[in-house]
Amino acid sequence: MSLLEALWQYVVIFVMAATPWLELLIVIPIGVAMGLSPFWVGLVALLGNALPVLLIVAGWQWWLRWRGKSGASRRAMKPRVQRVWDRWGLPGLALLGPLVTGIHLATVAALLLRSESRATMVWMTLSLVVWTVGTTAAAVGGVELFHRLAVS
């Protein structure tokens, strides 16, 4: 594979990770199964998933300055997001976000629920790091297991 082809594959991983509902849980196993470097797949997917979170938080700050803080409402949340928020707050929403709603929607939900922007960014990023490490390790293990089973 040429350098340009490899670079293109990592760009695709980045774009897929940045796309809502194509979470790290999907993108990382695809990249690892394609034979790409697990380290670079994890890093590129993490950056691709985190960039929209940063843009959402920045956009939210711009919106609040332009519109005023009264626009946020707790009543607009879907029941399952509200249940997660009521039970575990921002840390729970951030850590369960990739499974429950997707990290991008979890970020919007946290901001609508009046979470502080800096705390939202920190918790969402921490969640993405945890999920990246876990998903990459699971993908590598799964690919190795598949190869062992295929050989025998």
C-alpha cells in the first residue's frame, strides 16, 4: 500500500469518526480489521470524534452570547437522556454517551441541561479517551482471535 493510500484511509477514519452516530465503537474496529495501525486508528478516530464535540461546545457558547442564556431548557430532553442525567449527571452522560445517544448528542444534551461548557468538554474528552483505549484493545484482540481461529 502506498503512503497516499494509507493517508487516505486515515482521512476516511477521521471523517467517519466525526460523523454523528458513527462512534468510535464502529470506526475503530473497521480500521483495525482493515489492517491499519491500531495506534493511529485510535488516535485519528479520537481526534475525529473530539473535534465536533469541541465545535458543539464553541457553537453553544456563541449561541448563548448571541441569544442569551434563557434558551436552554431541561424539559426538551428525551426520557432516556433525562434518566441518565438524573441518575449520574455529567460524568454518567459523558461515559454512557457513546452507547446511549452518541457522544455528539450527549454533548448537546449536557449543554441543554445547563452543564458548564468547560466541564462538558473535559468529561466528553475523557469519555472519548476511555472508549478509544477500550475499543482499540478489544478490536485488536478480536482481530487476533479471528486470525487464530481461521488458521486452526
